[in-house]
Amino acid sequence: MDNSRKVTPVRIEVLARITIQPGLHDLGRYVKTAQSEDFLLELMEPACPKCLDELKEYFSHYSASAPEGLVRALHGPYIDITVHTADREIREASRRRVERSLAWARHIGAPYLILHINHLPMINEAGYDRQWLSGWLDFLGRQGFGDVTVVMENMWDRTPDLMLRLVEEFGSPRLRLRLCLDVAHWNVSGKVSPDQWLSAAGRYTAYVQYGDNHGDHDADPALGRGTVDFAEVDRVLRAETPTADVMIGVGIDNGDRLGASLAFLRDCGLHPFPAATGGER
């Protein structure tokens, strides 16, 4: 008699939904990972300039290769995008790009559209911050979000202050506007601690992007290989915004960095996985 039995893997419950960034060239592998781990996808490639004139072809390819319901977030365009500029032609071109991405987010049923705020803190000219704020308020006020929540991601921001002003001054009950904390961008440019950042912005933060680097430039190593203090990030997220979705950002790789990053989070008991029950992280 064969007394062996098939062991069914136990799925570990997480505090928030985890998303990963697939590469269209290797979409099948990412889809299998998402399905086996109960992850969702953040589509990053449609944000790249080379893809912006071919979004119909991109999403046609994607929909032919992946089941419905896997997309949690679509990343909107950000390189050279300035919807707030006083230059009319550049402003209108930027707005058209973002509007098309918003339309695609609605079309594919993505709950989130991620937009970089693209504020340049090194500009000290009088009125620049107000121009940025009024430009974004004007642009967002003209949009129909549908069921999409737009989340504004920090890039070169030293503090969350201006992002908070945007959300609070926008204040529309018919449109959902929230914030995204990119941990890697914070590690390069942030001038306040994660505790200070999320103590101020946590109530508006719906999405968190995990990334690591050495504080000098935006890079994509496996999590735990840079200088981000993930134990501190873990502590603050659990306290301030435990249900925010978490994207594991390692760039488009062959699976090695993603696998190592997930193992790092699981083994150390870091958010959004269950906390470690003992020992050192």
C-alpha cells in the first residue's frame, strides 16, 4: 500500500495585496507566479516613452496572454511629463499622454493609476510650487476617473508636504486621489524619516512600492541588498497604513531578484507578511 500523500502548499496570508511588475516578453512566467502566490500585477512598461504610441498593441498582446482580473495597477507616463508647466504646448502634450493612460486604466479595469508628481525641488523660483499645485489641480479637475483611484508617487520629493497639499486642496468627493510611497525614491531623496513621512501622509497612502538602493541613485537590486532599513519600514507601515497594497520592485529580471526579495520579506517577517515571532531580523 502506498501510504504517501500529496502535500498541499499552505498559502501564507498577507496583510495587503502584493503586486509584481511583469515584462511582456516573459509574461507567462510572471502570470504563473502571480497565480501561484495570489499576487497581482502592476503594469510598468506602458509608462515608458517607447510604448506610449503603441498602447493599443501593448494591451492587445497583454490581454491575449494573461487572464482577466490580474492587473491591480497601471503605471502612467512620467518621463518628461509636466502637466503643470506654464508652457502651453508642453502642458497639453503631457496631459494627452496621461489622459490616454487613464482611459486605458478604466478600459482594463485597473483599480489604480500611478502617476509621478514630477516636482523639481531644486527650482527656487518664486511661484514654482504654486504653479505645480494649480496645474495639477486644474488637470485632475477635468478628468473622469470612473472606478480608478489615481495615486501620486513621490520621485525627488524631500518631504510629503506638497503631495499632501494636492490631495487636501483637491478634495473632490467624486474623484479618488491618494498617495503612493516609493521607498526607493525616498531612500535617495527623502529628508525625513519613514515615521515622519507616514505620520503625515499615511492616512492618504493607498499604495507602497518597495525598492532598494544605496541612497545614491534609483537602482533595482533584490530587497535587502541596499541601505533601506526595512525593519523600520515594516514597523511604520504596520502602524500607519497596514492595508496599503505593496509592490515588490526589482525591475524586469529573470526572476532571481524577485525570488530573493520575496524570500527576504518572508524570512524576516516583514510587512505585508506575518511578523517574525522571534529572533533577529
